[in-house]
Amino acid sequence: MVIKKKKIYIISGERSGDLHASNLVLALKEQNPNLELRGMGGSYSQEAGVELAVDYAEVALMGFIEVVFGFRKVLKYLSLVKKDILQWKPDVLILVDYGGFNMKIAAFAKENGIPVHYYIPPKVWAWNQKRALKLKAFTDQIYSILPFEPAFFQKFDMQVNYVGNPLLDEIKKFNPHPFFFQKNELSYAPIIALLPGSRKQELEAMLDKMVELVPKFPNAQFVIAGVESLPSELYEPAKKAGIKVVFNQTYDLLSHATAAVVTSGTATLETALFRVPQVVVYKTSSISYMIGKRVIKVPFISLVNLIAEQEVVKELIQDDFSVANLEKELMQILGNQIYKGQMLQGYDLIAEKIGQNSASKTAATMILESLK
């Protein structure tokens, strides 16, 4: 008897989603090598064994107003992915983060009788919480990576599985480079890590003020966690200021950093898990900010504070994101041991809430069970 190979279509967008998708794919293949995988993603997914129908870099957008102006491009790729799904006929669709795009695909798949599994669901708790009802209607199973999410979804009579956080899987795999300083021609002065983000708009909004910090801390060295997929000229202002840019070495950088300035996103949690005291920053276009301020219903923007459910790290958002405020906060981190100790205690609370589950393996096991 010929056993039909199970076909999985998986969709991710942006670097972090692509990374988490790739680890999920590796976990799926480890438990069942007899799988075919196709979808939308980036280099991480491709290296893990996904045949890419679309590279997410072609679709990536940021901010409310940017999404409005890029809507025609999004529609084009939505149409392309929908057509590809129908032609390929997968046994299951796995969506990874990327809510705006993936929710539309979820509705389409449900209409066409394709089981929908959502790994890292949209942050419906942050704004327009009634979107949870759409998520309930369009999905068969949801796998959460944030410990506070299952309780939120229970309000909508939804059973959501908390599987752990995939960043733990990544950090456990990490082995520090023994010659990180020599390799990157760094001095042994204390490192202040700068993580300006992985998208072009983030760098354009955040990097200049980070660069202006350099003369304020003459006894430290500033090092940027660079992203190779972005145009190299975006980092030129930093290089001219004498700041080193290291690419694809974020964990090495964090493992040696004394403090960090981090653009809000997944990197804030990574920084916390490496126990590096940080200040979180974020700035977007004025229109996007005004819209966001009206609709976002959570007290914090950083994953660190959201998971802790209290302020562990300072958030400098929009007009509060100034060189003066950055300098003040870094001085506190570097010079006030009590302040630093309280932040590290907050990190301990976060680690306890996250737990030790391997998110990728746990989610993969549940997905494969559904295919039997």
C-alpha cells in the first residue's frame, strides 16, 4: 500500500516569523520526515526545507499608513498565495504570526475546507479585541507563545494551547563565538548594544538618535546588531560616527553587552532572556502613531512589560524617544545598581512565566496528531 505524503503549506512574514516557522518545520520533519512543505517565508524557512512560492521580503510593510499605501501590493500577493494553495492542495495550512495577511488567508482556507492551524496568533488583545471572534471562526487550532494569551482567549470561549516561547529554543541552540571581540575588531570597553530593528522604516526612524548617544558615553563602545537583508547604506551614519555594525551576530552581541537600546519587538524579549538591562524605543510616522494611540488597548508596547504585566523596562515612545531621555535611562542602567537589580528581578519573573517548554516541538506534535 502506498502511503500518501502529508502536504503542509506554511506562511510567515518578517524575520522573526520566518525564524520561528523554520524551527517549527525542523521539529515537524524530525517527528515525521515524510512531509512535503511549501509556502511563503524567507531564507530560514527555505533552509529548513520549505519550497517557497513567495519570499516574504517582497510583501513586508510597516505601520498603519504604510500598509494603506501598500495595499495594492498586498492584494497582489494574497491573490498569488491563494491561487498557489488551491493548486497545491495541502492537507493543512499553518500560519505563523503576520496577522494582517494571514487572517485573510485563514478565512480563504476555511472557505475551501482546508484545516487552519495558527502558530503565534495575531495580537488581538492589543486592539479591536472582537477580532478574536474571527480568529475563532477561521481556525481549527491555535498555538500561543505568550503565557497570558490563553486566559484572554477564554473570554471568547476559545481553547488556545500555550506551547512555550520559541526564543528559548533559539537561545538553547546558541554557542558563543570564542573570538567575538577579535573577529569584529572590538575593544574591551563595556558594550552598549544597539538593536534598531529589522525593517527599513525602523532604522530610518530610530538610528539617528541612537547615533547621537555616542559622545555622551566616551568610556563605552556602541555596537549595532545589523541585518544583512537591509541596504548597507542605512548603516552609514552609524559607521561615520565610529560605531561598529556586526551582522548575524545578535546573540553574540547580547551575550557580551552591558546595556542595550532596543526597538520594540521580539528583540526586547531576546535581550531580557540574555539578562541585558535595556531601554525600549519606538517611533513611527505621526499618522500611524495617532491611529495606533486611539486603537491600542494595552498599557505597554514591549513584550518584556506585557509578559511581566508591570513596568520592568522603560519604554520611550514617539515624542519621549529623545537623546536626552535615552541618556538619562542609560545612566540609570549603568550607574544605579539598585535600579539595574530591579530590572534583572523583573527578567527572572518573565523567565518563570515563560517556562521551559520547547515551543516548536510541542506545537509540531499537536499539528501532526491532527493529521492522523
